[in-house]
Amino acid sequence: MCQSTRVDLQLLLFTIYNQARYDLVINYRAEPVPPLKEDDRKWVADLLKEKGLR
């Protein structure tokens, strides 16, 4: 008999991000490498501006 386990991925990723202190490592003001497509670049720029990171 095989049992399945549910994992809250949002909580998992949030916890890893916070415990690893990625907010101190990732420079959200720099352009990503490799560069994003134009539509994605605009979406990211708008999101970061909304969050006060740009």
C-alpha cells in the first residue's frame, strides 16, 4: 500500500528563503542573468516597483 504525503510548497519555499537569508544575498536592483524577455522584464519591473524594491 502506498501513501501519499501533501507538502505545502508555498510554506516550504517561504521557510527556505527566510532561513537561507536570500533577501540579503539576492540583489533585486540588478538585471537578471540571462536577460528576461521584454514582456517578462516589464512584469518583473512592475512587481519590484510595487514592492518598493526598485
